[in-house]
Amino acid sequence: MPSTSIKNVPGNGLLGEPLAPWTYACTELHDLEYEKLFLSRWQFVGHCSEIPNPGDYLTQDIGRDNIIVMRDKVDDLRAFLNVCRHRASRLLEGSGNCGNNVQCPYHGWTYGLDGTLKGVPQQKNFPSFDRACYGLHKVELEVFHGLLFVRVKGNGESVVQQFAHTAHYFEKYDVSNYVRIANPREEIWDINWKVIWDNYLENYHIPLGHPGLNRLVRENDEYDELTSGVSYGVFVMNEKRSKVSEERQYQDALHYADHRVPDDLKGRWIQFGFSPNLGIDLYPEMLDLFQIVPLEVDRTLVRTSLYGHQNPTAEEVELRRLNRMINDPINEEDRKLCLRVQKGLRSYAYQPGPLSSQESCVFNFHELIRAQIPVTKLKNKPAFGSITAENAKLVDRY
Ligand code: FES
Ligand SMILES: [Fe+2]
């Protein structure tokens, strides 16, 4: 079924319960989540402007897997798991140009830009060896307005289908023509990834949790949530000028980027959530991507990547600087809020309270998890070691 607004789905007006606390602290479930929610759903890995020439590549961690995206001689882009088919060595690091081949640094197996295994040193020592069976593991790749997304397992809707009618925003901001404007910033948060994503999805915490943001912007009533896990909302600048210098300067200077966007987007910020782990903030002066990469059940990599038009004016450069002065502390405020929740979830007696209508995205995210991993519907944690089997039973039942 194509992605559609959740507001149009019968029965979804009422909010039910959030996930049970045990689901935030279970290693066995964490493994299932990685397979069902990360490997099986689209993961952001970069922008095609980062690999403009034949032989260019980039690599990106999406959890315990690392992805290579390469451009070949006829400009086709392909994505592979970054693992040698011989004895599992990581093939490439960072980004760069690999010429015509990728050579494994361990024993020298050599792969073409299309992933085929082209050369094996001392091949005579591998009896009855068929090189055709040992190409790199290819993964699905989609370029969505220049943004590169990969899906390692499974199938289903494309990225553009998942964004459905909201995809036009990316065209309006001309995201296809963006370039990276800073190195990604990566932090490790000692917090379960779902706590961080729950927090990203709701704005109920803004007045108390982010006083600066609250002074700067207000939400208007344009928002939507789609069955695919895409959601978006619109913030407009407060007319009242902030008493904090950088916030006031930003409010005053935002019009310098006005020529970048159509009239209906001037002075606005558009915030997308792409469950389970990518936040996309479209500002008139740039784009930031807030990506959550699960490492362990209580350890998560948080990556912020910035893209924007090449050749900004001096005023736009200043606007981008002010944006980071405002938004970097907001990330830190979120980390501290999430850490409090991480601690509280371990409490002996805690049971989830009700979700407000402002937290509908959290509920719908939890519904998405329950649909993919039905064992998360259980209020009490199944016996140690039985979660995968319990989940398989429930998959059969639903
Ligand atoms: S692990 Fe790559 S060639 Fe041996
Ligand atoms: Fe927040």
C-alpha cells in the first residue's frame, strides 16, 4: 500500500500505550531491532556531490555494518557492504578515489567498481575456485534529491514513495544541488537509541527543555505523519525578537537567505522525521541531518551532517554560523534530557504514562516497531534467551 497520511487511517486518532520499559534495555531485542528496523529500512549514507568523479567512494557506518558507495566510469552509483569476501577485512576507510579497483589490504583480492571479484593473488592455491561467486555484497541504493540512502535487506517502498506528497519540499530547497559544508560531527551518547528518537519526534518538551528554541520559533499547524514512518512539521520565526544576542541576530538576518526558497518557505524551518533514525531540518540557509546509529543497547552514535548551496554569500555564512550557535546547544539539551529518561526507565516501579496528542509521532513510531517486531507488544519481558523465539511465534500469529 502506498504511503499515506496517518490522519486518514481509520482508528489511528486514538493514542495507545508507548513501548514497555523493558524494550529499552534488552540486548537480545536490540539485535532484532538492528535487523528489522535498520538493515531492512532506508539508511542515509551521504550526498552524491561527495563522490562527483569516476572511482570516487565514500564509506559510512550504519551500525555494525559499514557501507561503500562508489561511482563507476559511466557515472553509475553502486552501494556495497564494506567487507571482503575472503576473510572479512574492511576494504575502504573514509572517502577518496580508488581508481579502477578496490584492493583488499589483507591478501590483495581485487574488486571492480561494479563489485565483481577481478583478481586473486596466487589463485592456483584455491582449488576449484569460481571468482564469479565472490563479488562484493551489493545493497540497494536510492538517490533521493541527491541524498544517498541504502537498504541492506528486504524490499518495499522506495524512499520517494515513503516521502510521498511531502517530497516536494526537497525540490523546493534544491537539495539535489547541495554540497557538504562541514565535516559530520559525531558523538557517543550512553543512551538507548529509541529514547533519542522518541525525543526527536515530539515537540511537547520544547517550552521547558529548549528555552532558546522556544524564544526563537513557534510551531504552526502544518504537519503530517505518514504510514511509512515519515513525519514533518513547520516552525516559523517568532515576531517578538529574542533577548539573547545570537538568537536575535539570527531572526534579523534570516531574510539574507530568502532568495534560496519560494515565498511560502521564507522565514521558516521544516523539520522531518524519517523513522527509525533520521531527522532532517531544512533551513533557508542550509540542511542538517541528525542521524542516530545504534551501537549497543545503551550506546548510540549521534551524527550531525550539514549540507547547503555552494558559494554562499558572506551574510549566509554568518547565518549558518548563528544557526549552529543556536542548534548545537539544543543537541546538548536533548542529550541531557534523554539521559534522564535512560536512567528513569530502569526504575523498579515505572510504568509508561499516557502520551499527549503532541506525542502522536512517538506513538506511531512505537506502532511501527510493534508491527515489525511483535514481541515488543508484550508488557513484560520474556524469559532470558527466548525473545527471538517468542517474536517468531508472534510473527506467525499476526
Ligand atoms: S581478507 Fe581480503 S583478501 Fe583476504
Ligand atoms: Fe529536543
